Amino acid sequence: MNRKFESLTLLVILFATWTLPLRAAQPTSDANLLKVRESVWRAWFADDEQLLRQLVPSDTIVISAGEKRWKSDSDVLQEAADFHASGAKLTHLEFPKTQIQHFGKVAVIWTSYVVETESKGKRSVSSGRATEIFVWRHGRWLNPGWHTDAEK
């Protein structure tokens, strides 16, 4: 009986060890995905270049409402720096409606947003919709693209 128990224990340990890399390579929960998404937005408004470089990869493509030119990761970093240098700051960030679709290691977030900023004592509110692309690379979510539009 003791020999059977030892064999079963060994099999369980081997199975757990063998499947650990598979589990680590899988995307984590939607709660983690949404946390990363909010981190990208907050890092942009705070000009947290280090975090933006971690979460917004070099192959990023961004399409923004009313702008003819598509943007890259360097544009994202520059616009974050410009916003911060202007003295403006984020005072409120909200995502009233969000839906997520998963396609393997790709997640698409469909969302509405409300952003309130303050610049030189004046508050400004903008809102719109966004389609955000996230990919699971190297054991974490990255945000290589998004498209925003403004509400009219």
C-alpha cells in the first residue's frame, strides 16, 4: 500500500511539473487584463515612460479620432511626454462599458471611456469609444494597438 501511495505521489508531482510551463504560458484572468489596460492609460497620462515601454511594444499601431496619420510607439511616448510637459494632469478615468473577446493569445477590448483632465486650473472632460488590442507575449499582456473615437 505504501508503495502505491509513493507511486501515485510521484505521478502527481511529475504531472504538475510537466504542466506548469503550459499553465504559465496561458493568458491570465480578465481582471489582470483590465488592470494592464488601465495601467497603459494611467501611464500615458503620467508620462511613465518606463511602464509605457514595457506595455506598448515597438510594433504598436494607433489610430485616433480626427487624425489622418496613424501613430507608432514613439508617437505614443512623445504625446505622453507633451501632455505631461504642458502641466496637465489626469483627474478622473472611467470605463463605463467594457466587453472582452478572446482569440487565443489575443484579446480585444471594446470599451467606452470618460477622461477628465485639468490644465491651468481648468477641467476638461472627454469621452468616446475605444477598441484595444492586447497580446499575450512572454508571460504578460502587451498593448500593440488601439483605435479611439470621440463622442459627438
